[in-house]
Amino acid sequence: MLKTTKLLLLFLLVFITSNRTQAFEIDQNATPDRFIGLKPTFLTKTQAVALQTKSEDKTNFTAILEQADSAGIILRNMNVSGKSIYVQLHLQNRQSTPQQIGHALRILHNNAAPNIEEFVIQTFYEGVSGTYISIMRKEFIKTVNSAQSSPEELWNNTEITTQHETFNQPKTGANLVRHPIINYFKPTMLNLTLRNKLSLGKGRRNPLYRSDAVIGYKKADPHKRYTRLQATSLSFNLKNNLDRLYLDVRPVNLKAIRSDEDIYAEQDFIVDTLYDGAHFKVAKDTHALIGAGYIDEGFLGVGGEILKRPLTKNWSLGLEGYFVDKRSPISFGALSIEDQKVWTAHAKFTYDMPKYDMRLGLRTGAYLDGDIGATASLTKNFRNGAKVEGFTTLTNKKDYDNFGDQTNLEAGLRLIMPLGGLIKPFNIQINTDTSYKPFVRDSGQFIEPPFKLIDITEKLDKAHIEKYWNDITK
């Protein structure tokens, strides 16, 4: 049964990554004011529609929602006030924010009444609200017709704020447009991750490795005062050579934190995460996230974080803490717990360097093994969603490395690479997650929750929008 499941996962990977079908077949004779011949198929990215030279006599909300749905764009809660139209744009994770804003603006222009002069788009990512982006209609049209203007000029005439005088709170009366499409647009993302862990070591099994396939979903369900965040995933162990870990590298630790990974790798499958949490804003630019459940492969518990991240600045400052029970790696799906309660707490700081698409991170505090120390990291982001991270951790407790020596220092690399996916008819993302770090260390370890505020808010901040602003015309 498990072998069959693994084969099905492999088939799903091959099918989706090889599916590069365009979203539409477009009539080659279509003129700029006539966009016809659309045959929707699978979508791997949001699509840009052609701009029409003539707009509707009155704003056609149904057409906006239907065209957005066909183009893989999630729009909600449209509202009109005077000569402005407001809409909430829920971002996908495989394209830059400006590119998705540009796709939404095209649809709004084609279906808005002639008297509409301003488009106000509020961005959302995984249910978390971002900035209000106010763009004048004429300026956007001039920019798309690049001979008349440029993205730089549009940027200078665009207002980005964290609040809006008119649309700060969506109305609930007659002006709020409702549509059946909105009811099922609850952002859910199915993930398939091929996870590979590597490390050099001593002994005849070198290098050490573990490969597994993680399949699961994340769901963000916005409410009036908070957003409910859920995550569920299963990991299927594919192959590893960790069976000689203790013979070649280190003695057994009866109170292991992460050094018992070889026992987890013996399982055919593990409940990787089963998590339920909530995000809410506690103040301007200050986010909070709390959650409980099977937080990562090794621990069950409760915890969260609070993050101060001004969306128009390049820095963030936060606190996190977790109180957890160690999961038993020999139980079914690692669902049982051992008599081992631990806690961790850290202060965190990040600084973004938009010019280089890099982020410097620093955390300091108490780690899961009771040791005190700090971790410094440097992350490079790429346009296609790939990330490369290097980190080093120094604590006051020595522990084994993969060569059998004891040291206070740990260092590693991590590469996350998107392989493909769909956003329609289902939101499916396939990635590889490859890391190089010691397998056997218990010191310097912290919780890896399914949701992180720094990742959720990344697509919403001004630095990201400014960096990729030229994508607004793509």
C-alpha cells in the first residue's frame, strides 16, 4: 500500500511539472478591444488579459469576478465610492506582487464604468492584509502603452499606505458586492515537497542522507478580527542511510532533541504537521500568531510569535516561544508523545536589502536543549520563488558533529526550489527542499512551525513591491 502511495506521489510530480499548457488559446485575429476565443485549461500562473480601448457603460462586477477566476486571480469584496473602486487581491506565491496587481488592474479597467478614475487594491497573502495601493486609471493605461509612460513614472504617482480614508473598513451594506465565486475562494494550497537532507560524516556511510516526500495543505480562512490558519501534512520516507548513525558518529542520547532522526526515518510515514492557529493584528504594523498541534516532525505543543514589521520599512523585530512535548518516533505516525517537555524562546531581528534581494536574520535566546545562544542567517531570494539560506548557530553547550567531535558551533545551507504547480483548478505547489547540516546535534535546535510571520508578510511589504515594480506591465 505504501509503495503504491509513493508511486502515486511520483506520478503527480511528473504530471504537474511537465504540464506547461498555456491557460488560454487566444484568437490570433483578436483586436485590442476584443478579447475572444478563450478556452480555459490548467493554469500554472495568473494570466494577463488584453486591455480594451472601450470600457463598460457601468461597472460590471460579475464580469470582473468571472474574468479574474478564468485568469487565476483571487479578487474579493469589491466596493465603489465616487470615482474610486476598491478590491481585495489575494496573492499567489509564484509571481511577484506587482505582476499580479497589473493582471488585476487590466480586468478592472476592462469592466469598470468610464467615470472610475482610481483603482484601490488591498493586498492579502495567506489571509493577512497588506497595504492599500492607489493607482490612477489613466496613469496605468499610459504605462501599459509603454511609448507614453514608464513603470518608474507610475511608481512616482502611486500611493502605498497601510490605511485608506474611504476603504479602511469594507462596508457590509448594499455597496458590498457578493458573488458565489467569493464563497468558495478560501485560499487553500496543496503542497508536495521533495525534502532532502545531506551531511558529510565519518564511517563507511558517507555522505549521510535522508529523502522523503511531504504532501499536505495550508489553509487561510479570514474572519473579521483574525485569520484562522490550518496546516496538515504527511511525510513518506523514501530512502536514507542513517541506520549506522549511532554506531559511526555518536552515543545514544536518551533525551534526544533532533539526534534521533534515524528512528523517524525508519517509519514508512509520519504525520509531519497537524496544526491549527490564528493570526491577528495587535497594533499598527504588529502581527501576532498563536497555534497548537503537531507543530513539526519532532514536537507536539503550543506557541506562537509576535512581529513588528512596518510594511514601508526594511526591518522587523519579533519574539517567539513554544512549550512542547517530544514526539515518540517509534509510535504509529509519531503521534504519541514521550515524557519529555521542553521549551524555547527567542528574540528575532531581520533586515531586508531589496537591491540584492537578500535578508539578514538574527535570533538569540534559549534553544530546545536548554542551551543559550544565537543564530545568524543570510537569505537570498530569487524571482521564481527559489531561496538559498546560509546559517550559523553558536550556543553555550557543546554537542557532536557528524565526525564525532564536539563543538559549540553549527552551520548549514538550505535551498528551496519551486518545480512547478497549478493555481487552477486546484492550487498545487511542488518544491524541493534541500538542506546541508549535521544530523546528530541536539544543541542549537528550534521549532520549525508551518507558518512564519516573516514569510507571510514578505509579499506585502513596500520593499518587495518596489523591487519588482516593473513587473506591473507583464
